[in-house]
Amino acid sequence: MKEPSKTPSDTSEAVGERGDATRQKLLTAAIDVFGHYGFDGTTTRALASAAGVNLQAIPYYFGGKEGLYLAAAEHLATVISSHVGGRRQQVQARLAEIQSEGRPVTRDEARELLTALLHTLAEVMVSEKSRPWARFLIREQMEPTEAFAKVYEAVMRPMLEAIRRLVGVLLDAAPTSERVRLRALSLVGSLMIFRVANAAALRQLEWSEMGPKELEAIRANVTDIVHSLASRGLP
């Protein structure tokens, strides 16, 4: 039996799918390769080889190495958001619900929401998936470019703002105050260390790995830290 011939639309869809796959391969490879060697130390040949695609795919899809670098940062922001954005949105929705009730957020509610948010961050930091993300972002932290701005605005700023709002309740201080900003950064930093200083953390804690058991210990520590937050003069 003769197979039906492909229509122009079938062909274009197949080409589009191949194009999407090529683009995705380059974005994933770019985060890892740029993270290892930095922008200046990375060649387009190395990027194409890591992605397993033709060298001409980079200028075709991204206009060149710089375009791919910025696109990789945007892709990274999307990937991280897929892991933490849902929890952040849940927290924000709950805060909006409380506001609609015409009452302030209680300290118990703030603790519960902040703990949930930080537990999610802990899961991301401990996960091996975050290793190439961290390498890419650490370089951007040291020498920020337009790429950092993309990740900061899409992921870091909204997350820190949500944390600051909850910390503000616990410290009985304005979310915009320096004290609250410092405490929010300290909380995030206490989790980032498990990724950016992974070797030191493992050695200090005498752990051989960061698996489910270790994650639970980190989550328990986060809970303790959140419950220790209090405004001056309050228990």
C-alpha cells in the first residue's frame, strides 16, 4: 500500500521541530560550556561540538556567540523559574488572599510561607541539576553583564522580594529596610553555600554526598533559622 505523500505543512512542521531541537541543544550546552570557560574562553566550535550540531547553527539561530550567550541566560532564567517559580507564586497568591481579607500577615503565617519558600530553594541548591547553573551564574556575579540582568530580573529579584516581605513581618520592619534586605540575603546565602561551596560544605559536615537524608537535614536547619527570626525585643 502506497504511503500518503507529505504535504508542505507536514514538511514545515518537521523542519520546525528539528530547528527547535537544535536550538534547545545549543542553549543547554551553552550554559555548561560558558560556565566552564567563560565568554572569552569559549569558542563557537566548542559550543557546536558540545551541542552536537553544525557550527553554522549558532549564527543561524542566535546571530553569533554573544547572541547565544544572552539567549542562554534567558533560558537559564526560565529553567530556574520552572523549579522555584511555582512555589513563589503560591506564596504570593496566599499573601494576596490575606490582603484581600483586610488583615495583616501573622507571624505564624509568615514563618510557614517563608519556610516553604526556602525549602524549595534548598532542594534546587542540593540538586545536581543546579551545578552548571551555578557555574554560569558565579561568573556573572563576579563580572556582571547584560546576561546577569536577565536572570536577576526574571528570577532573583522576585524571589528576594517575596522573602523580604515575609522577613519584614517576622522582624517587624519594612521590607525595604536595610536590616530586612541583609537578613533576606543571608537566608538565601545560607542555602547557596551548598552549591557554590559544595566541597567545603561536604568536608565540614563530613558528608560523602548530598542525597535525600542530607537534604532533610538542610531543610530542618532552614526551619530552625526561620523560627529564630524575631524583631528586637520580641521572643
